[in-house]
Amino acid sequence: MEHNLNNKQVLLTGISGFLGSHTAIQLLNKGYKVTGTVRDLRRANELKTIIKKHTPHIEHLTIVEADLNDAAKWAELTKNIDFIQHIASPFPRELPKHESELIEPARNGALNILKSAVDNNVKRVVITSSIAAVVYGKSKKELGTTFTENDWTNELNKKDSTPYFRSKTIAEKAAWDFIKSNPGLELVTVLPGAILGPVLEEDFGTSANIVIKAIDGSMPAVPKIGVEIIDVRSVADLLIRAMELPQANHQRYLASSGYLSFKSIAGVLKKEYPARKIPLKELPDFFVKLLSNFETSLKPILIDLGIKRKIDRSKAIKELNWQPLPMEKAILSCAKSVIDLGIVK
């Protein structure tokens, strides 16, 4: 099978992101030719330098500038492409004033890519969605159950969802609706939890802040919340399995190697870095709510205070023979990389 991969072309959106660059590296190392899209071409050389450290096949990488809302550009870029890995997603550090600023680009971007894929006979599109499209918008009663790929976030329930979570849900639903009327196109969606693992450069994924904030000495205590954790290398591996394996067609796959509270994550880090000031105490919920009035980055996490959203993560493991790296490895490789890069002093 391997020998005929060399002419297989993959279009990868959002190559400058944390997950995008790791996925590009694995694709190049498997013999694919990759066209990666960025919002700003000025980053191209720097990106190539970073990616080149992790693959001997840098000559098979092309970087182009593209905006998710530019339909004409996608019509051009999807010509002679075998597979699309749609990873780009507007993920803001701060919430925009109007949630449509998040939802529109996310939905339109996915639809522009799918339409172009149909027009240019692309074989399969893999969209990186998020666990956020499954586990939110729930009633108290629903929160007692275990969620699977058959479940969807109810984006109409604004009490138990955030604008970002709603944008991921609406974009993924729009993609599946599109497939109903274009069943010839193969689509797979992958829904990762909080993505940790080795950061390659200063422009890192938002989830890495979980580790950064725990080891940079800025937090005296942690909120009583937890996350499903997954190593970036394992997500990239799953995206490629979702692209290559026939049985993945028209399926959704949750990507997580397990659930840990922020306190447990801090515990893993403290064991590795005993000399660092790492918070092992938990903040009372009322205090976090109070703090969020001053520290806006805390606002989105309020809906998870004291709530554990349980998922069944076995589908990808069973159907695609996927073996995610252990959570400790995801946490510690993330910490080591942000220290080595000088992101954390």
C-alpha cells in the first residue's frame, strides 16, 4: 500500500496551528504531499523551518495563503487533491462581542471546503471538530449519563454551552447536513478533548495554557474542573487513520485518552518538577465565579465547575485500532516543551 502514497495529495487547512503542524509532519513522514494553508503567508518560512526539524520530506510541503470565507480560493486549492484535512478553526483567546463572529466563519469555512471537494472529486474530507460538539447543552439529568459519538451538544441551551462550543457544534452539523445531499463525498469527523503534548513553537494551542498556568507560578490554586486529555501526536495519528481507513467513512470519533481534574494534572507536574511552585489546592467554586468578573478568560470554564461530563472513548480504539498515548505523557511532554522553548521561565 505504501508505495503508491507518494503521489497522494493532501490539502491541510490551518497548518500553522498546534494540531495542524503535527499532522503535517506525520503526513509528510508517511509519504504524502501536503499543501498547507495559513492566514498570513509571512509565516511560511518560519513554519517550514520548524516542520523541517521533524521530517526529512520538507520538499513535499507547499504553504499557501487562504481565508476560510474565500470560496473561489478553495475551488482552486482543491483541484487534484485526494484528501482534505480541515483543521483550521477560529479559536479566540478572548470571546468576541457577537457570537456570530465565531459561528459564521466556522460554518462557512466547512461548507466552502465541502462544496469545492464535491466539485473537484476529492475522495475524502476529515474535519477536526471537538468534544465540545457532544457534551454540552445538557440538562441535569443528561449530565448523569455517558456520552458517545451518537450524542450532540444542544446549541439552543445557552446556559450549558459557550459561543465557541456552539460554533463547533453548528459547523459540524452543517457539514453532516451537506453530506445528506451529497452522499458521494466521504466525510469523517474527529472530536478531540483538550490537546496537550509537545509544543513546537511560540504559537501554541490554547489547551497548552492548562499546563503553562500550572507551572509558571501564576496560580495559587486551581478551579474544581477537569478535562478529557489527548496528546497532539495521537490526534494527528487518528486524523490520518480517519483519512485512510475505509471503515471510517461517514463516522464521528471522539479523541481522548482519559479524564483528569486540574488538581490531578498539577499533581503529575509537581512529581516531575518538585522545585516549581505548582498549585495543589482547589479554589472554592464561589471564588472562581467571583474571580471571573475580573479575569475574563475564566468565564468559559464556569459551566464546568463541579461537573464531570463522562464520555465513552472506545470507538476509535475498537474500529480504527488507534492507541492514544497515555495522559501523563501528553502532560509532561507539553511541560518540557514550553520550558525548553522558554515560554515558561
